[in-house]
Amino acid sequence: MVQQVAKESVGTKGNHKRTTIFTYTHTKRTDIEEDIRSLQLDSAEENNGVVNPGDARPEEVEVVDKMEEDSEEVQAVSQPVHPEPKVKHKEVSAVEDAESQQETEGNNKRHLNVVFIGHVDAGKSTTGGQILFLSGQVDDRTIQKYEKEAKDKSRESWYMAYIMDTNEEERIKGKTVEVGRAHFETETTRFTILDAPGHKSYVPNMISGASQADIGVLVISARKGEFETGFEKGGQTREHVMLAKTLGVTKLLLVVNKMDDHTVNWSKERYDEIESKMTPFLKASGYNVKKDVQFLPISGLMGLNMKTRVDKSLCPWWNGPCLFEALDRIEITPRDPNGPFRMPIIDKFKDMGTVVMGKVESGSVREGDSLLVMPNKAQVKVLAIYCDDNRVRHAGPGENLRIRLSGIEEEDILSGFVLSSVAKPVAAVTEFIAQLQILELLDNAIFTAGYKAVLHIHAVVEECEIVELLHQIDLKTKKPMKKKVLFVKNGAIVVCRIQVNNSICTEKFADFAQLGRFTLRTEGKTVAVGKVTELPTGYYVVDKDMECGYLFSILSLYHKTFTDGLLGEQPTWGIL
Ligand code: GTP
Ligand code: MG
């Protein structure tokens, strides 16, 4: 009995998303290929919605009675691995019937996506694997098998991580490459774990994982020297926190891991040191530490302070919750199930029709619905909806779904397209205005009109160019500066006009935060974070043949007061 772990990655060699990126940006293929290559290791084959713990939301996911399904579709449910997966979905083994039934029942619970982030080797996969073990989804026999396999590869201590790291390459190197996806439940909540890679070469995959998450578990190693390396400039602890905040992960559980290590030995001093160093940094990143962050000590390897509280004889000073309790208690802002439907497509494949995968960012979907695939404005019909491995009739915001569509071919869909309401389709634009926080430009370059970077916005990865700097924001007064701005440097906040070659789906941050926040990356480094503040003004017309509204963009016409009230109280770059 083993939990299924699906793997996914962005832009890795031979994989669909990489192909997609190139197709989507065909006019600048060479440039983007270079950019993307620099984001990857070539060797790699490779909100927010609250919901109180007790709130069951049966209306958001309606499970289809298994008896009602025809045999073909039942087969589709039990075979989630499609014949030629472009984004890899590795199944450790088939889930047994009894488990499927449990999951079906679990659909009445609230659902949260949790991304595990943090510096390389902090213990993300080990902790994720331990969660699956402790929640009864991996049996002792499998653990023994992994222990042997890990020993054969001279990676004895990695056996728990093998539950999440299912690729041979990941197991040999002891490093996660692709985001591992798995599910577990507590009494009140169904969780989807997204185990992100920590290595800096795989940041695009981490971005993809974090962009699907509601909450984050930031894993910090307490082992002597390891916390320091992760936290120093250039370490992934910093980059991941900043990216998580940018990508809409509003709540963080900061787990101080490896408390069992002999250099730590459940020391309160070490725990306090890490908490006191992380706190100002998290604040500077835009997190309200009191409200949005919770610290707790664990040992992912030993499974301590995870499902049950750590024994007082081991850690007498800890009076807080264990990890499962803390996860259970996290509250996030309720999403609107009645908003216009928006589901960014992260993957697609052929399976008795065209199946698209993604997380619902707004609204709800029901079997039989007519929707649009944007930006190519293709009208489609929803044939079936799958949530985890269950077919459901109806699903609400926050759910990770696979949706079978009619009316479109798989090859006409690219990742980053958005499945969208017909009446209020998502905006599709080649230009927008955004407020950017410049983080660290390569070689202290200056940021000016003509600057090119790779834009990551929900599932879109697209080359972009800054075509005009409109004005700089005064960091003290938080007001637009009067002086004309020609260039800015590290740390500046600037409002600018950005162009992309191909139409992309986006929204104003103020309307749909998840579709309006982005990062700019150059040569594998995140150089800026931003939010879309203005889109070209547009209007809807009804196309009588299709009975739907289209958004027609009129570039160059913008609402004027685009910077008013945009800055929050964040002291440094936490503009989102
Ligand atoms: P990447 O995916 O490469 O970013 O690493 P990761 O954060 O997933 O780390 P992983 O789980 O692969 O663990 C890295 C190493 O740390 C392995 O040797 C683990 O056994 C060890 N480790 C993880 N958690 C603990 C812990 O709680 N205690 C001790 N002592 N070692 C741990
Ligand atoms: Mg890992």
C-alpha cells in the first residue's frame, strides 16, 4: 500500500512544458531557448481561500457515485498515468480500492495545497515522505525496501525522501528535481503536498509548485552550518521565501528540522537563534510574522513533533503544536465559489478526449459547462471532472483538477492557457502595466527600457521586454516621484510598461491576485517581482454564433491612476 506520488517539472529536457514554452514563444525561439537552458541543469532529465478547519464544504466538490460512471471512465480514474506523459507522473504503485473509497469520502473536507520549500537538503522530501508514512499511506515493507535501495546507493539516510523522490536520477543524486505531488488527510482537511526542489538549478520547478499552493512549509535545517548556508546571500532559503510571497503563499509554517541531529540535540538556543534570525527577514519579505507565520521544531527523519507532539523528556521547552495540528489549524481567506471561472492550465494530455490539469483560482465548474480556453478563445464543453483520483460533478476554487474537454485538440492547448468563464473571460494581452520591485540585477546592471527577462506568471513562462519606465515610487513616501525616470537600480520600485511577443492571460493583481503577480528572471536568477496594475482597456461583445463574450484589447489605452494606493505597508520588497 503506497501513496501515489506524481512528479512535475517545468521546461526540462524532453518534457512537454519545455516544448510548450518554445512553441508558445516561437517568434523568439532562440532567445528563449537560451534563457530557459540557463534556468536548468542540462543533466536534469529532466489566497487564497479560508476555510476554517471545521468547515466542511460539500458544495464545492460533488463526488459522482461510482455506479453512475460508465466503465470507460472508471478506467480513466484508475489510470491517472497517461500513455506518454510530458510532465512526469510517477506512481509508486497503484492505490488500493479501499483507499480510493476513503478519498471519495474525504472530498467533503476542505482542501489545501501545501508547498514544501527551503534550501537544498533541508529535509523537504524526508518530511513529506514521513507525513505520508505517518498518515498510513506507506507501509513498513516499502520503507524497508527504500532503506535497502538507499543503502545500495550509499545514501542510507535518504530512504524517507525516496517516498517523494521517485525518479532514479533524484535517488542517485539525493536531490529533488521535479515537484512531487501527493495527498494526505487529517480530520478536517485534505492536503495536496507539493514537494519542491531546493537546488538553485531547479527554481523554475519550485516556482511552478509554489504557484499552485495556498500555504507553504518552509523547511530549515538546524544542523550546524546548514542553517547558515541556506540563509546566507544566494542561499535558497531567501529566494524561496521571496518567491513564495510573490506567488501568493500567504501563510507559512516554518519548521526547524533536524532537531535530532547531534549538533542540535533539541537545543532551545539553536531553535531560538534560527527564529530570531528568520523573523526580521520574513517581515522584510512582506509576511506578518505574528499572523501569517508559525515556527515549530521537528525531526522529519525521526517523525518527531509531526503527527503527535514531541515527548517532553526529549524537548521539555516546546509547548506548541505538532506539525499535523498546525497544518490543521491554518486558516486562509475564503475564496469566492461564485466568481468568474479561472483555471490556469499547467498540463494537458490526450485521454479519450483532451484532458487539462490545473488549480481552480476562481469560481466553480460543473460537468456540462461551456467554457473558453484563452487566449485562443476556443469554446469547449466540460465532459468530466476529476479531483485527485475521483470523478466529481462539481468543483470549487482551490481544487486541483483534471478536466476532460470536448471542442479542442490537445495540441491547440499550451501550458499557461487559462480555462475561463464564457461570460467573463480572462484578459488576454500582449502588453500591460506593472509595478516592479527590483531585487538584484545581474552584475549590478541598470534597469531601463529595453531590458529583457523571462516572465513567470501563473503557469506562463514567456520572454518579455520592459518598453517604458513610467515612474519610480519613492520608498519613503510611497508616492510616485515627479522626476522622469530613465533607469533604476537594485531595490527600486518602479511602474513600467511590459510587452510580450504572444498573447498571455493575466488579470490585474487587485482583481485576481493569483493571475496578476509575477517574477522576472534572467540567467537563472530572480531579478524582480511584480504585480499587474493595469491592463489595456477592453470591452466585451457578444458573438452570436458562439453565444459568448470576447475581450477585445485596445492597446495603449489605460486607466490613468494606476499607481494610486498600490503600495502596502511592506518595508522593503514585499510589494505583493
Ligand atoms: P532537495 O530536494 O535536494 O532540495 O533536498 P530536501 O530538502 O528534499 O532534503 P532531503 O529530504 O532529501 O534530505 C536531505 C538529507 O537530510 C538526507 O540525508 C536526510 O536524511 C537528511 N535529513 C532530513 N531530515 C532530517 C532530520 O530530521 N534529521 C536528520 N538528522 N537528518 C535529516
Ligand atoms: Mg527533496
